[in-house]
Amino acid sequence: MHSDSTGSGTYIGVNIFPGFANQRLRDNYFGGNLSLFRSHNFGNFQGYYGLNGTIGEYRVNYSKELDGDVQSSPYFNQGDHFFGAVGGSGGINVVSPFRKGEWRVLGTELSYQQEFGDYYKFRNKLADSAVRYVDKRDHHFTWGFNTEILGDVGREWLLGYKAAYIVNLHTLRSYQTGNRLHPAYFSQTIHVSHLNTTGYVQMNAGTRVLSLHFGVNYRLGR
């Protein structure tokens, strides 16, 4: 926090994330993430930057509602597809302290992820005419804005809430209709901290996706 005597810190974090995706959320996925990052306080600003790695499985579920081109495609494969990514992110907040807490009035975040695995290969081989939208890139840039409030609830415990809007900087184009789609999601996070440990629950809802994240961050040192 802005009021801490420590001006910077190094953190390690881990989380798991079950979720649903695709048209009518018919598919599901499950994965985990490991991150290492630094944070800094300077004046009325806070900043962070770090690296992360992700692995998981995406399950494609068959449905009779799927277009015939998909059902007959030699590349359509119902079942689990491994996915993974490595990347980095960074952000900065404008902070307004108040008694026993602070409001991180406005923050911005930028993230880059390099994807690998079977799920990327599966998407890349789908015919453009088989599905309405498909992202065949193996790299992803996102940009987001957030606001967050947290405060001291006694005995070295902190409670906070964060809301964020994240948008993918890549635009998808439908081969069938020519329409364009800009994927984005709205994120809400509740977090509780005690000494060097922070636990959190996060819900993400956006363009054909719904997920929950359960995670822990631990401060290793200054």
C-alpha cells in the first residue's frame, strides 16, 4: 500500500481457473498460472511488472447445433486440447490514500502472451468457413483499465475489491458475414491480505467466455 514503509516488493503468485467458452458457453477449460513480479510505490503512483506461465486443457464439446462444415471437417476433434502460454505484463495506478486505506482511482495494464500447444494448432487448422470467428494467432496483446479500493480491517488484515475492463488488441473478422469482433471481458476481484500473503477470487465475463480464478500471492521480500 501507499502508506507502507516498504517502497517495493517481489512477489510470487499461483492460481487455477475453471471456465466456459464458445457459443452458448458449450466448451469448458481448466488451467493454472504461475507468476513472478515486482511492485513499486512512488509518490501518488504505484507500478508493477512481471512474467508469467500458463498451462491447461480446453475441451471441445460436440453439439448438433454446430454448422455442417465443422462436423465434416477432418480437423474437428471433440475432446481435450492442451494449451500453454508464457508472457509478461505491467501496469500503473494513480493512488488516493484515505484513513486506513486507499483508492487506486485509475489504473492501466498491458499484457503480452505467447501461446503454444494443441489448442492453438486445432484453431489454426479450422477452415474459415467452418466457424463464425476464430483467432489463429499464437500471440495476444491486451490492454485494460481498472479501479480498486482496499482498507485495513484490523489485526494486519486488508480487504479489497478491484474492477477491470480488458480488451484484446487483435480484431477478429467473420469469414461468413464480414463482421468484426473485438474480444473483451469485465473482471471483478475480491482479495484478502494478511502480512505477506494475499488470497483472491476473481470472476471474468466477456465475449463468449465466463471463468473463475482462485489464487494466492506471496511477498518474497523487498
